[in-house]
Amino acid sequence: MTLYDFFGVENIEELELDNIMSLVDNKVSESLHLDYKREPWGEHESSNREMARDVSSFANAHGGFIIVGIEEDNDGKPANIVGLDNEDKTILRIRQVCHAGIQPLITGLKIHPVRIDENSCLIVIYIPESFTKPHMVLNEYRCYMRY
């Protein structure tokens, strides 16, 4: 799954709100390659492990995207863009958890904010299919796969 296949752009840095809005407008459901999160994972150790499980499961399967800041309905379809207000802190935390909580490191992992307005954004996490899988969640010594 490439960025172009999903969003029509070559690089994650090219993603804009219109690209994400097309997913919402077309009610694109969560799938093997796509997951929506209303808000970032909590700040407790159990939430860090949940984040590591979510990210590593994409790398251990076929890759994909996690978009943080989109509320979904009961069918896994995007219902509403809620956005996030602490972009730098959230991106730093995602990077730290992925580097410290997943072994081996996922090569090609990218995290990109998409501006909604001057005070809020969405965060798109691109997880490529890994050639160094399986990736293990540390402290659990388990591997997860999205299917």
C-alpha cells in the first residue's frame, strides 16, 4: 500500500486536509491498511504498549496508515474530524514509543501533521510493510499482525 494508492500523493509531506476529507466524505471504512483514532493514546505504560501493538501490527502485515483526530462510527467509518491541539507533544511521544517500544525499529515509519486550522491538526502515521519483520512489542515479548 503506497501513499499514492491511498491518497493520490507521492510523499507524506504532500498530504493536505483535502486528501483526508475525501476519506471522510466517501465514508472510507477502516481496513487492513487504515485505522482511525479519535484521540492519541493515553500516557500510561499500558497505552504505550497499545500504541506499539497498533503500529507494529501494520509493519508485520502489509503496512498502512493510522490517522489520529478522526472520530469513527460503529461501522469503522469516519464520522467527524475532531483534530488535536498539541501536535508537537503528540508527534514526539509517538516517535519515542515507536523507538523504545518496538524491536527491531521500523524502517520508513513517517509521522506527519495535517493542518485543520492554526490551532489544530490531524496526525497521519505511515507504517510501511517491513522487510525486517517480525517486530516485537518490548516488555510483552509478543508480535502482533493486522488481519
